Amino acid sequence: MLDVSQEYGSAIYDRTHGKELKDKAMFEFPERYQEAVLGSLPYSGMELTSEVISKIPIE
């Protein structure tokens, strides 16, 4: 799904982006998605994002 969405300019908000984690490599998006990672997003922002996404019509 992420591969296809990249063709449409998708954005990824990674909750661990910019954080120092012991096992960061385990939680990072694969290299092929790094261009789409725009930063992090607080949990409350994820709720708003999911509401917007749920209103996008699927053809």
C-alpha cells in the first residue's frame, strides 16, 4: 500500500522521527520510504489525520 501511495505524493508522519532510541533501526521506515517521511506527529494529531483520511472517497 505504501509503494502505491508514493506515486500520489503520500506523506508519512513517523512517531519516532527525530528521537534517540536504543533500537531505532527496528522502528524506522525502510530506506525506500524515507523521502516521504516528513517528521513526527503527536498522537492527538493522528486522530485528526485519520478523520480526514476516512473522508477521502475510494474509487
